[in-house]
Amino acid sequence: MKIILLIGIFVWGAFISIGAQSGKSEQVERSDSNGYVVFDGDKAPDFNVTLTDGRRLKLSDLQGKLVMIQFTASWCGVCRKEMPFIERDIWQKHKNDTNFVLIGIDRDEPLEKVLKFAKQTGVTYPLGLDPGADIYAKYALRQSGITRNILIDKDGIIIKRTRLYKEEEFNSLVEAIDNYLKKKK
């Protein structure tokens, strides 16, 4: 009886391991060259995030608005380069528009570090905490780099993704936001 029980436990463990590996490889197979596991036209994966001011947001509660998510971290040089442009060209232009939400999501850093990072970069847009990069992993391979931006329409559908800071690509993001919000008025 003990042998049968041990064999059962072994087989069950093997199935769990295989299932975990197949889910992981399925995500890798579905990723693009930038490490994204979501694509334009996909429903944006839902998440809860705690902002640096203690407020909690749930992405699905923002339906009806254009949402921009920026994944960032203080150790990311490209993020530090891009964030002042996001602040100036997107946030300052649209922060009072009730049809727009911008959330920077800081990957794997404690509150104190994120607050210091915001001050250093001069950003005033809301920043959220992503300990363990669990929100990040819903959008990109956990081991892939940042900065990256995701634009989500009023129905929760991803309409644009960017990676790193490339001036032309960033300008197309700004234009997409401007055009989308003009249509809403």
C-alpha cells in the first residue's frame, strides 16, 4: 500500500511539473522579439495595483477610459531617459482629461525607492508598485527588459505597445493618444 501511495505521489508531482513547464513554454512561444506576451487586439490582462499614495486601482475598473501603462524601474537608464518625455508630452497635456489614465508601474522596488525615483525624474503621474513583477509578467516575459508602454482603449483592448525609448516610436504613441482623445470629445 505504501508503494502504491508513493508511486501516486510521484506521478502526481510529475504531472504538476509538466503542467508548469508547458505553461511556461506556451508563454515563451507566444512572445514576440520584444518579449511581449500580449499583442495589439488582445484583451488587456486585468490586475490590481497599489499606487505610491496608497490608493488601489484595478485595470478593469478603468474601462471607458484610454489607459496607458508604463513599466519602469529606477535601475533602468532608458526609463530615466523616457519618463520626462512621458511627463511633458503625455501627462501634462492630458492629466485633466477624465477619459485618460496614465499609470507607471515600477517593477520590483520598495515604496521608498519608487518615491525617490519619481522625485529624481521629475514625474508627477501616478506610479504603482509591482513587487515580484507579477503584473509585468502578465504583459511580458518576466526576464525581458523594460521600459515598455501599453495603450489600452476604452473597451480594455490593447491598441499599441512600445519598447525602449525610440523617438519615432514614442512620437507615434503620443499621436495615438492625442488622436484617440480628440475623437472622445
